[in-house]
Amino acid sequence: SCKTSERKSQGGKAEARSRGGAKEKTLECGQIVWGLAFSAWPAAEEGDADPACALGLPCLVLATGLNDGQIKVWEVQTGHLLFSLLGHQDVVRDLSFAPNGSPILVSASRDKTLRVWDLSRDGRQVQVLVGHVQWVYCCSISPDCSMLCSAAGEKSVSPGQDGGLAWQHWGGGSWQPRADTGLFSPPSHVPLHSPLDYSSDIHTSSLRSVCFSPEGLYLATVADDRLLRIWALELRSPVAFAPMTNGLCCIYFPHGGFIATGTRDGHVQFWTAPRVLSSLKHLCRKALRTFLTTYQVLALPIPRKLKEFLTYRTF
């Protein structure tokens, strides 16, 4: 039921030449597609077993979250189906690749879990994140891959729920390191802890979307209470609000400064977001955390306060 088809774009020969022979491509998934995520993979090298990309050529990969709980991962240029990932028991609502280019994929589902997949190991499921009590709508990995944030439909603010917004250090905290791979597998149940302040009646309605800012110091959230919020992780509280109706999703402009939101009534709106000049300390932390897990940071022979800063426990 999964296949690819191509059709030449309409237009004259001159237009086709200017577009490099552009074609319309369709990936037939056989199911309703709820979530999408792109990633660019490096070129395969000689000796690679079953390389996803052609030798010497990088490739664009697309993950699709489907209605029956499957995730299908495609090589876009050829339409080749790379993986069919099985594990979710309900609709896969959102997908997020690790921004550092590693073949790690996180999925969010109506089965109330998030799952972590390692596509370099034949699409093996390596982590299951539990703790939400309602559908999980969205997930976002921080730009340096040190944190994972998720949004779910919890409507009450109570211990263990955190108003539907949860986060976890990437490869640290309660995670147990695996000696054979360097990856991390959780215990049977891992509570998700929120870094944000829920002492007031914030987010007492369902969250729909969450995303990190490009520098990793802000979070944007969309909720059913008709507000777009921008959170400063350093302050652990919202620093900006915007009224919006029927909000469903949000995304930061890649270079910061603006947020786009999508709504049920078919509109995309653009909002000015706070700009921040990252400190030299944060830039150094971001550079380190791009390739060091939380567990690796905690193992470094450095002062405790520096470890806390590098793992975002303090700012």
C-alpha cells in the first residue's frame, strides 16, 4: 500500500529547464498522514552495509506519522521506503528529528507515549517515554539536542501532569546508560518533569503545540485557552502573550524573531517574538551539548555548578 509516483510539472520546456526538470512526487502511505519531519543524512561511505544514501551523495529523508500508529521513513529523491517503524498503538501526531543530523527520531502519539527511534540501527525503538495521561500532540527537540519537550491534552495542573507540558533531559536524569551502545533506556516508568512555573492557573486547558526557539532559550506554546505563550526557560515563566483563536500548531522562523501559528479555520498568522543575544556561556554550552549527552557531561571531571549549567538545571 506504500508506493511512490512521479509526474512532470505543468509548464513549458524553458520552465522545466529553469527548475532543473522539476517533478511532482507523491508518496502513497495508505493511511491518513498526521505528522511529518525532514532530516538531511550524510552521504554513504564505502563499506557501509545497506546505505540509505547513494555513495558520495547526501539525501533528504522524510518521516511520516500515520493513522494506524505506523511511522514510515522515506528517501525523498528516490521515493524508496527505508523503514516501517512499529510500536505505537494509536495515531502518530508529531515527529521530530534530532537537529544535529544524527539519525534519531522522536514520535508523539495518541497512545499517550513518546518513542525514540535509532534509524542507524535498522529503525530500532530505543526509548519509550511515559507520564502523560492524555493524547500527546507535539514534541520538540532543543537545537543542541539536550532537551525534549512535549505537549499533551491534560487539562488540570497536578503533580505528574504539569498542565500537559513536560520535558526531559536528553540522555540524562532518570535514564539508565546502556554500555553496549552509549544510548539510554528508561526504567519501566519515567516521570516527566517540567522546568516551568505552574504555581498559577497557567495552561489549565489542553496544549496543542510546543517548539523551541533557534537559540534554545525560549519555548512557544499554543493552548485551547486562545493564547500563544512564549516562555523564557531561564525565568521559568511566560514573557509574552498573544491572543489567538482555534490555534493548533506553532513554529519558529529558523533564524528567530518570528513565530508562525496555524489554526483550525485555515489561517497562518505571524507574530513578532522576543530576540535574545546569546551569552558566550550559552554559546559554549550549546556547542558542547550538540555532541555530548547529559550522562557524558555528568561524567566529566568538572565542578558541580558547571555540570548543572551544562545540563540546564541552572542558567
